[in-house]
Amino acid sequence: MRAIHLACAACMAATLVAAPRDAAAQAADPAQQIQQQIDQLRREFNDRLSALEAQMATLQGQAATPGAPAAPPALPAPRPPPRPAGSGILATSTPSSFAFICT
């Protein structure tokens, strides 16, 4: 009978000691998976960035060579919408000072 109690106590002790290790291993596994995902995203980002930088260098090299098509002209800045009549501040200048008239 004493051997059975000793065996049961040993099994219980092993279970109690092994359970935290398994939980720690499971907790480390998601952290490791997340780290692997971060590393993968970094590699993909760096690859994409390198490809874009190479394209930019190619375009800049083409623009520097004579006879290459010029870059499209820059668009003019958008004009502000017109103000309704009678709103805002009207400034006029006189020889000695500026006069501001609120309308």
C-alpha cells in the first residue's frame, strides 16, 4: 500500500512540475511565432523598398541622360474658392499709412 501512495505522490509531483513547463513552452510559442512574422515583414519590406529605390535610380538616370523624355510638367497649385461678395477685409493703401476696411 505504501508503494502505491508513493507512486501516486510521484505522479502528482511530476504533473505539477511538468505543467508549468508546458505552459511556458506554449506561451513562448506564440511569442516566437509573432517574432517570426515580424522578421518576415521586415524582409518583405526591405525587398520592396530596395525594388522601389532601384526603380527611382533608373528613372533618375534616364532623366539625366540627354534625349530622354522630360518629366511631365508640375500641375499648378489649386486656386482657393471665390469668397462671397461682402465678406472679408479690404485693404487699401494711402500715401502715409494703410487703411483697413471691414466689409
